[in-house]
Amino acid sequence: MYCGPFDCEPNNSYSPSSCWSTARCVDNTADFTRPPGSGSFAQIADYKGDPNSAKYVSKFEPSNAKLANEQLELTLVKQADGKGFGAVVIGTRAIQFGTVTAVVKSGSVGGGVVSSMIIRNDQVGDEIDYEFVGSERGSVQSNYYWHNELDYTKMVRSQPLTDTTQSYHSYQIVWTPDSIQWSVDGQPPFRTVSRADTWDPASNVFKYPDAEAYVSFSVWDGGSGAKGTADWAGGAINWDLQPFVVAVKSVSVNCFYKGNETTYAPPAGV
């Protein structure tokens, strides 16, 4: 796991060569409805660094992610200490601007259970996300962060949706150097953030996520977190409501920069 570019830290490794090279964006679709072995998903222990062998991998062991019922399933399970242990599935190719579309059913059927679809760079702390909480099953929350500045006041909810834990919806993020748009089921974007509007004169910088990042899906126990997190997630989990399963039918990535396996670096001083 720590060889993969999504987790590897060269400064904390035996040598910089401990980290596998970053596999960069190519247009692709992971169809999890196809039979196992189709190259869409692998457990981390089986992944040897070739992004052509698996488009997505499960980051944790023991793994609570698997292909089943013609979909990718991420499950939150109860541990001996009463807290939940979930799952994270992450793409094996980095993306720096582009369109990500996923057909997902949330696993947040009760308070405390958080389901997520995220584009994130862990090293830099840039993030663009959809998050589902069990106390709000009729909408999805959108947010973005720059360099781990966790400003939760910027959250915006989608338009009303049919129960996100019972219905599959198509969630899309269109991320360009100039703007981010969130939309559901092919409807007009319910939210647009312009890079120009993120200018912070105090620090003389645009606080706009632009670092190359990885697409991921997760389910986790927000109800066992700090009070603010637990309140947002809907309180402690009622385990009588399990199973808590995030189901992903497919994920499509369309790279902003064509020519394949290319990436963008902002001009110096920008």
C-alpha cells in the first residue's frame, strides 16, 4: 500500500525509489457490473503497480470492499469496541482536471454513517467531494478544500433527490482550471465554484484545489468522531439498521488534458 503513489511518502521511505511512479490520467470507465477479473478492481495485496491491471483498489486490510451483486460494494462493519470500520477504494491513476461521473447508491441508511465520493490529494490536502450522511437521505452534500483548510461553511446541498440509499443516482464533478461544477442525474449543475472567486487577498493566493488527485469512494463511522463531526453525521450509529453498504455501479473519468498520461503544472507564481 505504501508503495502506491496515492499513499507513498518519499521522505519517510528507505529511498525515493520506494514509491511507484504516478500513473496519470487516461480516459476510462470502470464497469463494476462486469464479471470479476475484468480489470476494474483489485484488493491492495494483489495490486503490483500496473494501473492497466486494476482501475481501482481497496486501500485497507482487512478489506471491506468487494465485487458482488454486479457492483462494487463498500461495507461498514461493527468492531469489538463498538466503533465502525469501513472501506476506501481509490483509483490507480491520478487526475488533474477532468470530468468524473459515478453511478452510486449511498450506504448511509442511518445517522452516523458517512458515504463519500471524493477527488483528493492527501499530500497537498486539496479535495472536491460528495458526502452522504444518514440524517439526510433526500440529498447529497458538496464541498471543496484547499491545502487542508477544512472550511465546512462552504458546504452546499444538492436539489432534492429520491432516497439516495434506495436509488442509484449519477453523480458528476466537472473540474477545470477555472471552475468546479457538481450535478446529479444529468441535470444542470446545482453548484458552480469559480477559481476567480477563491482569491484570498490576505495570503495572495487562489484557494482553489488544483493539485493532481485520486478519485475514491468510502464509507466510515462519523458518529464515533469528535462532537462536531458526530453531530454533522447524525449522531451515534444504530447498528440495528445494518448492513451499511455503498454500492458503485460504474465510474467514468474523462481527462481535461488530452494526449493521455499528461498532467498540468500551474505557471510559476500563480
